[in-house]
Amino acid sequence: MQLRVLCLFAWHLLIFVVAGHYISDLNEQWEKWKDKYQKSYGNKVEDLHRRIVWEKNLRLVHKHNEETSTGQHSFAMGVNHLTDMTAEEVNILLNGLKQEDLNHDNWISNPLMDIPLPMSVDWRERGMVSPVQNQGMCGSCWAFSSIGALEGQMKRRNGSLVPLSPQNLVDCSTRFGNHGCKGGYLSKSYLYVISNRGIDSESFYPYEHKDGQCRYSTQGKAGVCFGFHILPQGMEGALQVAVATVGPVAVGINAMLPSFHHYRGGLYNDPACSPKITIMRC
């Protein structure tokens, strides 16, 4: 009986301590946010913990947007389905892009640089970029980036833009070294498509936000890849040439900052962002 009383006391003390850190005026906003994103937690302690994290991120968003309104930033932030998670939790769950091997055979050591280039290029205006999708709670950014570049090349080849299946890559490229929702490589995505002699369309093999069994079928085949190249890191001139002369490229960026997790719109430019990226063209 004494142990039970002590446990109950500790439980209520924990709730009291945690509850003392949230702002009651935000109760209605918190409940509306949970309803919008269909959030529910196992117990009151977890609910209160998530509430505190949510409020911290909410303050970050408001502060940033106030600074944006005075011209201090070039992009806006907003609350979303990740607002109840810490930056560390988001990065563990969603940042699945793996760094490419510097000894990869497809690296271009001396890309063409001295060629005339247009002042600007927007491949969206030429119908070579499919609509933006939401990867959800799956670390599949590598799959979306890979197929985005491939879709553009298929448009150039066939004249029509057909969204390809990131789920096909998530489910089927594990034997090439990718890890589904736990991360993957741009290069190994293309190696799978080359070896498989194709990839299905999004309509035939829709995205499911989770790992699944490989269901590739030639009946849904909508894209092929015969080769790819990896551009040197940090060489914006090489990236400029590739975008201008080849088409959309697959790019990995540093998405580990809270400012990116809550990005809403504008030109993303955070001084705290590391310049390490991987650029690929198919």
C-alpha cells in the first residue's frame, strides 16, 4: 500500500511539474492543432510533454516570422505536423538521405564550365517538374529527389510528364543498399532502376508513407534510366551548367535545422546551414 501511495504521488507530482510549463491561453489552439493533424498520445504525461515541445516550436515560428516581416529573413515558417517533435526526433525519423561514397565511379571530376548559359531557367514552365508531394512520417526524401530528376528526363524523351513511384524505390531498392523509410542513396536509386530496366508510375504504384513489399510490375513501367553522373560538392558553377543544359537535377540539402522543419514559403537561406550537399543528374 505504501508503494502504491508513493507511485501515485510521483505520478501527480510529475504532472504538476510538467503542467507548470505550458501556457493555458493556448489550450484551444493546441486542441485545434491536434485535431487538424489527428494527433493523440498514450497518456497525460506524453500529452503534456508534446504540448511543451509544440509551444517551444510555436514561439520559434512566431519570432522568426516577426523578424521576416522586418526584412531579416527571406522565408517564412509555419506550424505543421512536426511541431510537437524536437529537431532531434525529426532528424532521426525523416532525414534519410545518405552521403554518397567519394570513390563512386560516377563522380565527375572536371565538369564542363566554360559554356554560354541563359540568365535563368525554370523547368516548371516547360512542364518537366511534377507536383510537390508530402513524404509524411517516412525517411524517403532520397526516393522523391531521385525520381524528380528522372521524371524530367522522361519528359524530354517522350514529350509527356508522368509522375513516377517513390514507393517503388522505397520497397524494391533495398538489395542495392537503400533502407526504405530509414534512408537511402540517390545513386543506389538509379542503380536499381538501371538494373530493373524500369520503374513504375505513381498512379500504378502509389505512395503509402511506409515500407512495404516490392510490387514492381512491367505493366506499370513508366520510366527508365541508362546512366547518371554525380557533380562535385560545392561547385555551384557545375550545378548551373547541369540545370541549364540537362534539366532538373536530384539534390540533397541539409534539412536538419528547425527552420527547415517548419519552412512555409520563400527563399530558404539559413546562415546556420552546412553547405555539404550531393548533386546528381540522370
